[in-house]
Amino acid sequence: MQLQKDKKSLLTYGAFAILLLSLGYLGFAHRSVIKERNGLLVERATLEQKVTMLKKSFTEQKAQAESSMRARQAAEAKMGKANQLLTEQETQVKELQAKVETLEAQWEKRSESDKEQQEQVRLAIDQWKAKVEELQTTIATGQTKIRAQETRINDLESLAATTKAALDNESVQHKGCREKNGKLAALSEELTKSYQKKGVVDVLSSNEPLTQLKKVEMEKLMQEYLDRVDAEVLPKSGVER
């Protein structure tokens, strides 16, 4: 009878030893997740710096916006792995809690003669319960920080999209400027030809002073030129550099 009782005690202590090893491994895995999370925070700071540099020039903004998108995708992939590890840890915590509850139930059934040993085991159980609760708190904190990081990454993605849209709009404005300038150049050439047809070049090359030109014709030509230039006034750009 005593031998059987000792066997049960050995089995119980063995179960507690396994439980101790499991929690030790779980703590190591959790520290690895925290380390990886800190690495993701560093990557997030790098992404924010890249987004700030987008404002320097048109070419750099476009290239860095695309680079930020690629970095965001890589960060999301790593964050997905971190979330998966946290989920696995939560599952392990639940399993350990179930084992603790099973052990509690077993020790409750022990006889009064084992009361002292039972008290020691209960103390150990309480200690493991405290460790499990501490681990749960740490996991919850990690999840909160990961969600905050997801929000920041989404903000970076929105900023990159806004920057790209502004760059596209600026490109359209530049194209319009080139077209307007071409039209103004054509008007200038047309005005020069008009002067030549009216003999202005010949008059200017002669010894007669400018005041001797036919002022009415000159004013008429200049007014026509100004009216056509006003019709081609460039609109203000919708993008501030």
C-alpha cells in the first residue's frame, strides 16, 4: 500500500517537472517573440524616415513611395509570424491551465494524512498560476503593440498613396505647361512674321526714329498679340512644390 502511494507521488512530481520544463520553454519562446517585435519597431522607424524623404524631389518621392510599399509588405509578413507565435503561446497557456486544474482536482481527493504534502503542492500550483497570469499579461501587451504598429503601417501606406497621387497630378500640370509654352512660342513667331509683312523690320533698319512709325498700326498689332497671350495664360498648378 505504501509502495503504491509512493508511486503516485513520483508520478505527481514527474508531472510537475514536465510542467516546469514546458513553462520554461514557453518563456524562452515569448522572449524571442518580444525580440522580433522590437526589430519590427526599428523597421517601422526606418519606414517613417523614408516617407519623410519623399518630399525632397519628384523622382525621389516616387521611388521611395514604391520602396515603402515593399517594406510594408515585408513587415506585414513578419508581423503575421509574430501573431501566429502569440496564438500558439495562448494555446499552450490554456493547456497548462487545464493540467493545473487536473492536478488540483487530484490533490483535493487525497486523504488528510497527506495534508502537509498537499499544502506544498498547492503552494507550487499557486506559484505556477501566478506565472501563467504574468505570461498572459505579457502576451496581451504584445498584441496591443502589434495592433498599434499595424495602424502606423496603414498610415504610411495612405501617405505613400497620397504622395503618388500628388506626383501624378504634378506630372499632368507639367505636361500642360509645356503645351501652353509651345503655343506662346508659336504666337511669338506669328507676331514676328506679321511685323515683317507690314514692313516693320525694314522701318527699324532705316535711319528713321521709332516715333515715325505708324502708331495706329503698331498699337493694333500689339493689342492683338496681348489678347491672344491672355487667352493662353497658364493656370495655377494644383500641386505646391
